[in-house]
Amino acid sequence: MKRRDFLKFAGGAAAGCALAGGLVRGIKKLAQGDGSRPAPGVERWVNTVCQSCPGGCGIRVRLINGRAVKIDGNPHHPVNRGKLCPKGQAGLQILYNPDRIKNPLLRDGPKGSNKWKNITWPDAIQHVTMKLKDLRDGGLSHTLGFLTGNNRGLLPNLCQRFMHAYGSNNFFVEPKAEDAVNTAVYLTQGVKGSLAYDIENTDYILSFGAGLLEGWGSPVRNMRAYGYLRQGRPGHRVKIVQLEPRLSMTAAKADEWVPLQPDAFATFALGLAYVIISEKHYDQEFIESNTSGFNEWRSYILRNYSLSDVAAKTNVPAETILRIAREFAQNRPSLSIGDSGGGNFSGSVQENLAIYSLNVLVGNIGRKGGVFLQRDLPLPAWHEAELDEIAKIGLTFPAKGRSVSRPYLNPFLNLPEEVLSKRDYPLQALFTYQSNPVYDWPDRQVELAFQKIPFIVSFSSFLDETALQSDIILPEHTYLERWQDAPVPPGIPYMLCGLSQPVVEPLYDTRSAGDVLIEISRALGGTVSSAFSWKDFKEVVSENLKGLFTAQRGYVIGGTAFEETWHNLLEKVGWWAPSYNSAEELWEQMGQRGGWWDPNYPLEDWERLFKTASGKFEFFPQAVKLYIKEGQSIYEREVQGLTEKKGEFYLLPFGLLVLSGRDGANQPFMQEVLGPNVQMEWDSWIEMNPEVARDMGLKDGDWVYVISGDKKEKCRVKLYPGIRPDCVGIPLGLGRKALGRWAKDRGINPLEFVGIRRDPVFESPDFLTKVRIEKA
Amino acid sequence: MARWGMVIDLDKCTACQACVLACKQENNVPCVGPEEAAKGRTITWLKLIPFIEGEFPHVKARFIPRPCMHCDNPPCVKVCPVRATYKNEEGVVGQIYPRCIGCRYCTTACPYTLRYFNWNPPEWTEELKQSLNPDVSIRPKGVVEKCTFCHHRLQKAKEKAELEGRPLKENDYIPACVETCPAEAMYFGDLDNPEHKVWELARSPRAFRLLEEIGTLPKVVYLMESEWQSGKRS
Amino acid sequence: MIQPLLQTGWKFFLIVGILLCFGLWAIYAWLWQIRHGLGTTGLNQPVYWGIYITNFVFFIGISHAGTLISAILRICHAEWRRSITRAAEVITVLVLFFGAGSIIIDLGRPDRMANVFLHANFRSPLLWDVTSISIYFTASTIYLYLPLIPDIAILRDTIKSRRWFYRILALGWRGTAGQKKVLERCISIMAILVIPIAVSVHTVVSWVFGMTTQPMWHSTIFGPYFVVGAIFSGIAALIIAMALIRWFYHLENYLKPIHFNNLGLLLFVMTLLWFYFTFAEYLTTYYGAEPSHLSVFYSKVHGRYSLPFWTMVITCLIIPFILLCNRKTRTVAGTVVASISVIIGMWLERYTIVVPSLSRPRLPVPFGDYHPTWVEWSITAGLFAMFILLYIVFTKLFPIVSIWEVQEGRKHSLTEVHERVKSYMPED
């Protein structure tokens, strides 16, 4: 080899090596990023209350250098005992959601155009105050409305007081699914309030479509109870029967699923009553001493609901009806739970009356393992607000939407129509708090009505569909940034008060809605201002919770299991040995441990339960007799069935646990776990029975049109054998027109197809809807 | 030496998916977004798997929460060319993210399809970055990740026990999924320790393991659903 | 014979240009993939492996064309081999690059490639692959190089340009009897050595799949099945390469119809053998009817993968069978058409082995839908283009038909074959 050759060769080799080395380095640079670790820091845990839904779970938040990094259950909290549902787990995606409203916004374009101007808090409050002042000065105080999505706790009370002092009766609470059963109880027992179910102590559960495991009541409490009923006591397993047209998660987890036609709930329940009555399985003693009109009812049932008739009407085999009725009556205490929650909008008053009456038949009211009425917290009554002349005049105007003939109906039901028809007087201004009827109330007039109201103030933390229609947004803190009381969660028989406190510094320029309301009242001055003696909302909470101390009962949560039992025992024999000696100490301990509770509640408290004229449960209430016409039944709901038209179905808008509560679609965690039964993520779907789909030439994943009236939307079909052939199901909670990047324009909202009909007897809303499906 | 294992009672499980999300929040598992999800790239270390059988009206739908099985005979560990996945002496199958070359052999070898690959760089909005857990490293793109039985919690529990000069107790070390389970359907502990609840439960007549026939010897044990019997009551 | 090395026309540059464009585009696609991650591919969970791994298995399969066929023919003293061995051996060496390269392209972290050596886990079939492919690559390079030496010496002595290059590579070859003897011995040792190595390579490739418990991967016949498939596709690749060389460089005199006929016969045998293995594999699965296996089976037979599957059956069995069983169609054109069909079919065969098994996992996690993206197709096209390009460059640097072996054949083989045939006969 010559020297020159060698040099060439070596040079080439060197260049090659350099090139290769450079390439590897280049690739490394391109590939980028070795894993990293978020900054460590000082760890701290703070107890507070989850408010992703009204479930009222105690939570503890893990903080690292002031950043919230994990939410877990508060191990001592009686509702959840350290456990938490998926919504609770995803709470940080509310706090750290990039689409939160970061400061007050003033509309800067036509209504609904989503054009906003950032303004400061003083400007925002001045703006609202000016408007309210103008109204008052013009003698139009009664034209202010207030709409809240929730009527539990101190804040709604505060709002109501504000409205009263201002001079308006227009305080609205958005209708809830449990309204129907509450109405039924109100009519038959004469009591207003929410029901509580002693699930933990029951022996048999008959659930008429209640989403026990899907957001109904207090979700974690229900799931804990479920685990306990299954395997909590060796050899003692409680049967759960789920009756509904779709194999929901609750139905899948029940012992038995009866795929009942969606309009046959009442008939089926009365069929069970027929068996129980004719076989004399009912609680004779209870019926005799605590009900009136039973004989009349018995003959009504025996006359109209023979086993064979019911079997024929409901298409459920007579043996099944017979068996379930016997099981229900013989495994006492047993619970019959109506379709009241989980976002399912199909319960009517008639149905709930029929379903609830089963509890009465087996004497399960106010007894262990039965149905109770929730108890109010022993909070101090507020002094009567002083009213000026304007307020006094304003309060003479009746609330809009109030039905004279059916006073038990929620006035909000008529509100959209009344606003649009301009009957009596127009609403000039409206506050909305934790309420989003434009999206979640199936009345398409709501949006139009809201466009008609000249001035809408929203407290929303997110730009949801209703906030979009507002004129000014005064964004509220999220629940991890604010003080709030957490009153008794739905469905729970004992008294409980959680304390929600800020666990992080407010991330943005947001404020507590209570503080803002107090500030507005201050700015309005006069009697409106003097109605509020508190400095801010935190003081409202702390002052009112003093009542828990003066009530001389209950204790702060969070002792050891032994302490808990000991307290319990003491209280039962009339002693009270709290861990605190003053209201201030109680407040401090509630902050540390998360809340206060009183686990004892009286059984067979008949005076409290039956407040009718007769002091008994009335099978045929006097109150109703005033307006029911001859031949109308307060129990029956007509079983129609489909008209056998091909392509026509009952629409079942079903609730998902992860999207229950107010929002959820704006949390990516939720979007990733939407429909495990059909393996769907990030989108809506329409569930259809595979055989029907095959007849229509549809495959799994095909696109179809869902049609109802002039409404037509595209949706993806998922074949699911767990749905009746005459029904299709669409999950609730998607199809958002707003609410940020993760929620907007994703899927469809089944409520857009729902038309509200009023039943002829109670005039209560009936949501059962039929839709047509066409191949897209 | 402990042999960590999990027992999931399907009779109690409500298929609520709290475990799924607790896991995601605890372990800094990124959300990949709708477009990537549609391609089948969602990362859920613990996933709820549906088994739906039968035709209407005789349908049975079962839902099984599926974390990593932490097999005693893990097929993934054998096939990794760079020893980036391993089984430690306490039986936990782990993944060394900085070593993984992203060949995805382990993901194909796992019969449970429970190993996840970072197809894209993980992303969080600036706001959501604040909620990341400092105990768990963030994986770069191009590597495989999986359930670790919240191994970082074991390390912390051990440190704490050592500091307090006592041995590790049964409930000192609990993964995030087990901690949150609302129906209390999940149990965790040492499968070799008769004092631990899981020891007893793993020997229940209701106990079974997923794909037992493949011989992977999973350390996640399921308890079958049981039946209601009329009149049976002690 | 050395004419192609001396003359280069515009056609050559045109072809090189086009191929280079493909190659550069592929490099761009690869850099894009490295920058943005494997998310740029159509891969997902559970289809973790796609056409990169298909390419890997396919290229490694093609590599059997050369070394194995040439070694077997050499050992058997098949005289007609003389003009085709070089063309075959080059395929092996070059295509191995792209086989191994496909794996690197498939990595999520190509920057950590070195970990394969730093943290080698010899329990992993992938490491067996790395090992056996490296050995195979080394052995076949030597095996290609040894018979090249005398030809390089000829080039050194005849060509004026690049003389330093040939001088280094010729290793001072003078063609003495001693040198010849050493060379002959080395070649025969390598020929024998290379056969087990080649068989091991493709067996190990099959074990990447066979060692897992995945449905329709976990099969004992995968080793021989893959080896047969490899030889099958290898022969097809060789026929196509030969036809191109023959057409492009006008080597009709060296690559005669008889070569194509003989290779065609070999291909025909492999067609039958391949069918035998495939049939055995699928029948066993079907008959055993294990649900997880059957789910994959049906996805191929009448499910999402039925199109590639039945195309494979047509292109791997029906077309070559019809064309090759008949002497009339076993012409140059006929064998080339059959070979192209087999190449397409064998690529699809690798695809229908890799993807369907992954898309039907044992647990009902969401079933994957795999659609390769532009990145994957670009890189795949680029790999093929670069392979052809390198092949062409080789033909420009070295004679693609072994000059000395053909000369030697002319001189000696007639008498040698005469002697050999005589030795088969009973003594008079």
C-alpha cells in the first residue's frame, strides 16, 4: 500500500467516523428529552370537602410547595371513609383547568357571541350595582331574578335573602330529577324535603332505574354501601334488582336485571303491589296505624292490576313479577327506589307514587333499612330582614312561573315560556349561580328566553352555555379555593356538615360568589345592605356553624373507631362529650378534620314524617282530590308502546358517573373513561340492540342520524346487547357548545331531542321521548 | 422478603373507574387528547376491561379492572433486549425509563396488553403541570411505561418505617388505586404473609387469575362474583 | 464483462437520481419521525408493530437469496451457478443493512441504540437476532469478498481510474497456484459455515414472534416456516435482480434462459414447500380452535385482514404455481413475473403474520385499527430504493458476474464434470 493510498483511506475512515458520530449526536438532539421529575418540595395535607357533585365526600388534598398534586378521601369522613370516586379524583383538573375564567368579563358583542372585555372587580361590581340600582329606583325590583342550580347550604340561603331584601320573589332553583319523588311524598305525607334511604341496613333493593352506582344520591356512599351489602357481612348478601330498559352499570352490577319498558314502571310497581296485597304480605300493622285510604287503594289495585294484566302490559313473565314481589315482601327491610337521579329524566309523579307506595306496603317508612326524611342542620335562624318601601312593593308581585292550581310545581318549569310571552311583567335582570339550564334543561325555549332577558349576571367559573348568554361574568373560585359549608348530602339519613376551605391560594382573579353578593348589597346600601351583617362569606359560614355548638349534640369527625363508637353510645343514652368547649374550637377542629356529624337519628318518628291532615300516609291524598277529574288515576301512567314504525325508538338519555354532577366534559380524565361498556372515549355514541341494528343494516361504529321533530344530529352507533330493541341510549353530559377546549363540540346532547310534556293530572314534566334513527 | 400482590373482589367492584383516574393522577400519566385517543393511544395503566356475553335479554356484562399483573413469570422481562424491565426481589415488575430503547417487544409479549408506549412526547398545559406528582418521574417520548404498584409509595413507606424504627405494617404501603376504591373492592399486601388480608383472600374459593393458563403466575388475584340465595342469612 | 464499470450513460444517472430522491425523502421522513416520535406512524395499542417490523422480516428473508443459495450450489458443484453467485451474494450483504436498519427505524429511542450492547440481555430473542445477524453479516461479507479478490485484481490491472481503491482491496493477488489454493479452501470453508448461520438467522427472526405467547405467533414450526419463506423470497429476489442485470447490461450471454429455468424450478419447489408449511400452520390453528387463536385466524380469513391474506395466497401460491409448473411459461419473462408476484406475496405474508396477531389481543381491550402513515410508506419506499441504488453502485464498482469463476468454468469444468459424472457410474 502506498503512503498516498493510506492517507486517502485513513482520511476517508476518519471522515466516516466523524459523520457517524455527528449523526448519532444529531439523532440524540432530534429525539430530545429524557424524562424529568416535577420539582419536589414540602408536603402538606389539607382536609376539605369535594364539590364535584353534591355527594359531600370529605377529601384531603396533598400539597407540594403549595401546589395541589393529589386528592384523596378523608379517612375519617363518614360519607366516604377515605374513599373517592373518579370525579373526586379528577378534581385537580377543575382547579388547574386552563379554560377557567380568570377575571371578570363584560360582554363585548351581541349576546352569545362569546366576545368579552376583561374588567376589574371594582368595575364589575359597580356595573352590576348600577343596573340593580336603576331597577330599584324605577320601582322594578320585582323584575330581578335569581337562578341557582342547588338549594342546599348557606349560599342559596344568602341569595334568597338578597332577593328578599332587594324586593323580588323571583328566586328559582333549577329542577332536579328527584323533584318527582319529592312531590309524591309531599302530596301523600304532607312534608317538604328530600328523602333519605338507609341503604346500609336494608335487605333487598328494588331499584326502578335509579343509577345507584352512577351518580344517584351521594355516589361514594352508595358504592361503599354496595361493597358492604355484597361482602361486608359473611353469609349475608343483599339482593339488588334493577328494573330499567338498559343494562346500565348499576344493572350490570345488580343480581337481577329486568329490562322493563320505559313507560311501564308504574304498571310494574302496581303489579307487585297486587301480588303483595293479594298474598297478604303487606305490613298490616303499619298500614293500619300509619296510612289512610288503604281499603280504597286495595280494591283499586285488585280491580285494575291483576297479575296476568300486568304481565301482558309490561311483557314481563308473570312468574318473574310474582317472584320479585314475594322476595321484596319477604326480605325486609326492603327498599323500593324510584327513578330519581343519575341524570335520568324519565320519572313522573305517577310513577314515583306507585314505586314509593311499595315502601309503604311493607312498612318501610322511618324504620331501619327503610326510607327517611332528611334532617336539617341545627343552624340559627336569621333575623327577619328589614325591608324598605321598594322591597315591600316588589314583594307584592308574585314570582314568575308560579302555578296557582299546582303550587307544588317548580316555577322554573314555566319560566322560559313566561319570559317569552311577556305575561304580567318582563324579567329585567337575572343572576345565575351554579346553574346551566341552557345546556341541561331539556326545554329549548330556555336559550331564547335568556336572550330576551336584558341583563344576566353569571357567577360561573367556566364559560358554559348559560354563561355564554350572560352580560357579565363574575367568576367564582373553584371549590379548592373557597370557604363553604357542605350540608347533608342527598340520600343520607343522619346529620352532617362538612367544612370546605381554601387549600390553595386563588390561582386567578376570581372571588367567592358569597363575597361578591355581600359586596353588591353593600354597594346598593340601605336596607339591602343592612340585611347582611356579615363581613364576608367566610363569616357567614363561621357564624352559622356556631349553631352546631349550641345544638349540644353530635361531634367533630375524625376520631378513632373506638372514639366514634364511644361518642355514639354516649349520645344514645343522652350524654354529650364533645372534643370542643366553644364554638371557636369547633370551627378550628372542623377545619382540621373536615366536618361535624351526628350519626344518631330517631326511628319511627311519625310526627315528623306524616304531616297530612290525617297525620298519616294518604293513598289518595286530600290535596290531590281538589283538582283530579273523575276517572283520572294518580298512579297509572299509560303504557303506550311504540307504533311499530321501523326506525322509531324510545330515547334513553342515560347518566354516566364520570359526567354526573355539573360538568365533567371539560376534564380530559373523564373524556378518557366515558363508556367502558362500548369502549368509547372522547365522543358520544348511540347504543342500539345488535339485532335491530342488523335489520337496519348498521354495523358497530356506523354513523346514523338521530331525528326528533326538526332536530337532526349525527352520532356513532355502538352495538350493545344490553339495551331493549325498542330503545336507543345516548349518554348525557356531552355535546357541549362551550366549556372549553376539551368539552366544546364533542358529541351530541340527547336532551336536545327531548320534548317536555305535562301529564294531565299533576302537570308535572314527563320527558319520555321517541326518536327516529336513519342511516347516515 | 415480601411478595406484593393485589386482590380485586369483583363482587364488590362497582366499575366506577375511580382506580383508573387515581392511578393517572398519582403517576403523572398524560392525557393524549381526542385525536390520539381515536388512534388507540390512550395511556391507562389500570384499565376497566369489559366482558359482555349473551344476547338480549340474557346479557351478562362483567367489568374487570386490569392493572399490571406483576407476574411471577413475566413474559415482558424475558424479552427486553436491554434489561429495561425487570422483576425485583419483592416481585414488582418495574421499568427503567432512561434505559428503554422503545423497541416495544415487551408490549407485544405481554398477554394482558397492559404495557403502554409513549408515541408522542407527554404534554400538559402549563396550568395542569402544577398538579404533577414529584414522586414520579415524567416519561419522555419513545419509551414504554406501565403500572408499578405505585412503587414510589413503597420506598416512602419503608423510609418512614425506618425513621420510626419499626417494621413495615400491612397498610403502610397501598397503591393509589386501592386507596381510593369506593366499594373497598381492592386489597393490597404481601401474598406470602399469612397476617395480611390478601394472603387469605388469594386462597378463597372465589379466587382466580387472568389468563391463568398461560402460566405467567400473576400476582393480581380476582374474586369471582357470588350469588344471592333466597333466605340465606346467618 | 467489465464494460459496465467503464461506461456510464445518462440512463444510469437518471435512475440513480430517481432512487436518490426516494432515499433522501425517506431520510427526511425518518428525521421527522425521530423529531416527533413514533406518533407519526399509524402504530397504536395493541398494534405496536407494523410495516417496519414487516420490512425487517422481509429484508432478512431476502438476504437468504444470496449466501445460502450460492453456498448450497457451490457445495453441490452446480456448474450453472458460476455466473449467478455474485449477483446473489451482493443481495445478502446489502439487504442485511436494511433489515437491521428497519429495526433501528422502529425504535422509539434510536439515540439509545448502544444500550443493546451496554445492557445486553441474552434472554431476549431480539438480542439473539442482533448476534446472529451480525455474525451473518460478517460471514456473508467475507463470503462475498473472497471470490471477489481475483476479479478485483483483474480490475486493478485493467482499469486506470480508482486504481488505489482496487489495489488495497486486491490484497496483492497475483493469481499464483498457492494463492488460488488458499482461496479455494477459504471459499469452501465459508460456504459450509455460512449455511448454518443463514438458517439460524431466519430461525431466530421467527423466534422473535414464536417465543411470545401471542395467538398465532406461538408456534413451533415458525423456525422452519420462516426459513422456507426466506429462501422462497430470496430466490424470487435473485431472479428479479438477474433479469434486471441481464437487461440493463446486456449480459444475455452470461445469464441464459437455462439459469432462469433452473432457478424457476427451485422457486417452484419452494412454492410447494411454502404452501405446505402455511397449510399446516393454518389447519392446526383452525382445527385446534382455541378462541384467541381463532379470532386472529378469522380476522385473516374473512375479517379485517382478508384482503392482504388472500392476495398473499394468490401471489405466493397460485400465480407462481401456474407459471412455474409448466415448461412453456418457465421462461425468463415467466419466472420474472412469478418472482415479482412472490416478492409482493411474501411481503404481505410477513405483514399478515405481524399485524393481525397484535390487533386481536387475548383480553378485550379496544381492537386496534392499523393504517400506516406517509412516514412509514416513505421510509419503506426509501429502503427499497436505497437497496436498489447500492446494488447498482456495486455493479459499477465490481463485476456483477464473477469473471474468474466463469473463465475457470470454461477452462476446467467440462473435464471436471466429465470426471465427476464418470465417478457416479458403475465401473466397466
